[in-house]
Amino acid sequence: MSSPNAPLDLTIDGGALTARLVDFPSVSGDEQPLADAVEAALRAHPHLTVDRFGNNVVARTTLGRAERVLIAGHLDTVPIADNLPSYVEGDLLYGCGTSDMKSGVAVALRLAATLPEPNRDLTFVFYDCEEIEASRNGLGRLAAAHPEWLAADFAVLMEPSGATVEGGCQGTLRADVKLTGTRAHSARSWLGDNAIHKAVEVLRRLSEYQPRRVEIDGLEYREGLNATRIDGGVAGNVIPDECVVHVNFRFAPDRTVEEAADHVREVFAGFDVDVTDSAAGALPGLAQPAARDFLAAVGGKPRAKFGWTDVARFSALGVPAVNYGPGDPNLAHKRDEHCSLTAIAETEARLRAWLG
Amino acid sequence: MSSPNAPLDLTIDGGALTARLVDFPSVSGDEQPLADAVEAALRAHPHLTVDRFGNNVVARTTLGRAERVLIAGHLDTVPIADNLPSYVEGDLLYGCGTSDMKSGVAVALRLAATLPEPNRDLTFVFYDCEEIEASRNGLGRLAAAHPEWLAADFAVLMEPSGATVEGGCQGTLRADVKLTGTRAHSARSWLGDNAIHKAVEVLRRLSEYQPRRVEIDGLEYREGLNATRIDGGVAGNVIPDECVVHVNFRFAPDRTVEEAADHVREVFAGFDVDVTDSAAGALPGLAQPAARDFLAAVGGKPRAKFGWTDVARFSALGVPAVNYGPGDPNLAHKRDEHCSLTAIAETEARLRAWLG
């Protein structure tokens, strides 16, 4: 293991570079030392123009190519869980961030440093605060402050996807369905009107709900409408006058947020529905020329992304985007997080074949 | 208003004595000064044998009568809410404890002091800590330590009942009905099993439940089975693996606690039911000879007591008991608590006619 303060050498093997990044702790909010090291390492390569905004580093080629591809990864990790420093066991590199997503960042840094003459112009984005509240998300703040830095025809977000292309992402919407009644002492319950009992119809509609499956650009998206919380009650001897069912609707990206809200209101017609939070999904955009070439180069059968990711931020900027990274999404945030060294090498090789 | 430290004179008018007791604050836990004053006032009457246990005072006649009647009231009040000292407006005496239940205590003290030759032997019980947790209840502690002091053929608990006889009391039972499922990310809800959605059947049974009405000793008892709380949920993006519906069953006193528990388990057959708390009801016992004479003397149409009161403690000792006091139960614990002076005088007159 190198000293954490040694400059980053972006020309070493992808697995070794991943280990180097993993051993450079960068829990959300504490990314500055790593952002500094990344910036310095990228500035060492004269074919790149490097910009910085907070702890977000953007590097790009300016070759006047017909297309521009953006490759992005977040620098932060969830809190370290006694899983540093990294170590290798067989083909697996263990440690905090190996899967989510320093392996993807290592691949992106390697491509940035070693592809001085790519067939498309490239923009690399390394950003902070992805693992915490959305308002601090570096990509979101970059998009607001310098949207021109993110201009591209197609984006690859190197979130762990098991080296499979995961197109677009679902949208998400939260709503509260509120039931009201009349309080009374539970010994004289006939004087009250039980708000919890009224939730029966809300739960019936939820339990009988048939979620839609829809194919978009050849990918099947599955929706889901679920209660994620239910709260009701005043005291052990009181007929409650309020009960709230909190629902989460995960919707396919062919619906807008407004359409999703209309759908939820329709499902709960007759009830008091309050939409509390929402985020648009992202269309996979796999029919775009850049995406088609990408798919042909990396191979494999793409699938839909179930979950909301920062690809939706690209989608909101009009940039089609996919998730594609060497990490395993099921290992993200786990104590025994690890990543296959072969997957790191293969992911890099496929992207290099596409762009080289 | 007399000095709070002056000895209590039990021979003054019932309304005046009520005001005197109300102006002698005795919030639960702080009853000692009032218990001391009550004990001293009762000891001034040689026809009474007086015992003391903690802040509980028991006075009795020992005339060798064929029957013994017990008259009880609690000395404590809920916390004072800017509603002391007492004041009179027309026929109404205002102040903390006027209704619940220093008016009843005043009537009992007047009877104790002024009926040296009652037609039945009398036991008067003045106890502490009725308004707080059951484990501190003075009557309960007396029943455990000196059950022989509470021996009687019939008991009158002077809880506020609007000067109407309220017979017995309902029992109460609390149970948790627990639903379990499997957690999953809400973006991939088909991998989970939503425990909140499963509560639909529990709420359906509750909302369709037909509570029983049953006549006992001529009184109609109404039962009720209600959710008083519902809790479920892990986070806004997680399919919850647990949901608990907390139910409260108020049951007529012809069911034992065990029968009530069996009934609740039967209603929720197929679900995980955990009985967390219960208290037996009390039969009205209005067919007992002492009770029949009591009803004839006090007049009016008795009704069932909806709510759990300390009459159940007498019932557990084998003593039939009723609630009968001048206070209005709907004013108990309110800031504008008050009691009719006429009701105080009439309640005393009726009991005096029965016992004199």
C-alpha cells in the first residue's frame, strides 16, 4: 500500500488503482483530499482540460469530435465499517467503496489518462456527496452551477451494475394518504369514529394493486406501489382520529412525475392524498446512436435499472444515460463489500474498445 | 375559606365541606396532609374505629349489624390546572377535584361523622393514588395488605356518576396483532413481502366487528373492539417486514379476562396475537339484597358503567359494587371542573335515607 499522500498514478493497473483509491478514505463530506489528488493527477495529462467546483472535478478532451460522451463517478463512500485497508483474496478486492464505486472511478480515471485520442470527445466527472441527502449531491450542484460542463450526447454513470448495462432508472414518488375520524374514550367507542379502521380500504387497494410492467427501448421496467409506513393512534384508551398511510410509488420512466402523481391520486380516489416528495425517472435512451454503438461495444443484454440513480440528473439535462460499472450493486454499503478484479479489467477493456 | 391547617369539621354542610376539601390540594402522591386531616377528623368521632395504612384511612362502625356496606372515595386529584381555590357560581362549585371526587368524599365523610347508629354496619375507605399508575393505587394496595378491612356485602364507590347508579364496570384487554413480511428495497418491491399490506385483513375484521350488547342485572353493557394504534415501517424506501395493530377490547363483565382473551384470539384467528395487558370487569351485583335496598332508596334508573373503575377491585374481593357520586364524569380532569351543590345534598340525603 502506497502512502495516502503520494500522488495518484493513473497509469497503473485498474485493480491496483482501485485499491489505491479505496485506501484513500473519502466518506461523504470528507472528499476534499481525494478530490485534490484526483485533480492533480488529471492535470498531469496535457490532453485534458480540468475544471473544479467545490470537491467536484471535471476533465475533458477538446478534439472537436462529432459526439461527446460523459463518464461519471462519485468520489464518496458510506461510512467505513472496519473494512479498511483493502485486501485481495483470489480475484476479489475487499474494502469500503470497492464496489460502490471506486472501481468505477478507477476505470474512468484510467480512461481519462490513457486515451489522449479517443474517437469521441470525452468528459469525465468526479463528484462528491452522492451517498447523502440529495441537496448536497455534487452532480446536482454541478448541474445547477455549470450545466455547460455536463453537455454531452450520452452519459455512462459508473455505479455498480455487475458490468451489465442498466438503462435509465425508475422515478419515485412519496405520498401520504390520510384518514380522519373522531376521538372518543375506547370504553365508549360507539361515540367515536376509528380512523385506523378506515385504513382498511387504503390497504385493500394497495394489496390488490397490480403493478405495471412496461418495455422501453427493449428493457422491462417494473413498477411498485407500497405502503412504507403507517402511523395512527393517540393512547391505549382512545379511539384514534387520525391515521396516515405513507406510500412510495416507483414508476417506469415513461411516466412523468405529474402523471405518476395523477396515478396515485386515482388509485386512492376518495381519500385525502398529499404528495410529499418526488423525483423523475430517466429514460434509457438506448435508441440514440451513441448508445447503440456503446451497447455493441460492451456486449451483454442490457436491463432496466430498478432504483433511482443520478442518471436521472443527466436525463433532466437532456442527456441519455446508463449505469455501467464493475461493482456488484448487491454488495454496496455492506461490511464485506468487494469487487472482482476481472470485472474491473473487463469493464475498462470494453469501454476502451468503444472509445479507442 | 378556612385556613388549610384548621382541623376538618365534618358536620358542616356537604357543599361547604367539598369546598374545604378542594381547597386542601392533594394531587396524586401528595395526599399525606389531607390523609392526616381526614384521619384526625374521623378519630374525633368515637363511634368509628379508624385504621391507617400509608395515606389510606379506613373507618368503620362495629355494631354487629347483619350487613356491612362499604363506601369509598379517593383523596387524590389530577394536577391543579389554575383552578384553585374553589368558588361558587349559582348552584355550581368550581375547582380541581369538585367533580372527581371530593364531592363524593365529602358526602362519605359527612355520613361517617353523622350516622352513629346506621341500620347496616358501615366501612368508609379514603385512599390515595387513584389518578396515576395502577401499581400505586391505594385501594389496590389496601386490598393486598389488609383485605379484611375491605370485607363487606356491598360497596358504593363515590366516583362521579351524575348522581345516577352506574353498576359494575367493563373489563379491558389490550393485545398486539403482529404481521410479518420480508424487507426489500422499495424499488424492487417484488422481492419483498409487505407486512403493512397484510394488516388489511386485521383492519377488515375490526371494521366489520359487531360488538355485543348484553343485559346483566337489568343493565345494558356495550362492548367494543378497536385498534388504538398501528405501527409499521422501516424507512421511506424499504418494504416493511413488520406491522403491529394494537387493539383494545372493552368487554362486558359477564366475560372473564380469560374468556375475553379467547374471544380476541378467535376474532384474529390465523394471526399472531399477543395479550399485553388486561383487567377484569365487575358485575353490577344489583340482585344482592343490599343492592336492591340501595336502589330502592336512591331511586333513578341505574345504568351500566362504561369504563374501568376501582369497583373491579371490590368485585375481585367478592364484594358487589356500584359507582354512585354527585360529580359529573364528563367534567372530570377538566380545567372548568365543577359540581352541583344540589347534587351533593341530594346524594347525601338519599344515602342517608338508605342507611339511617
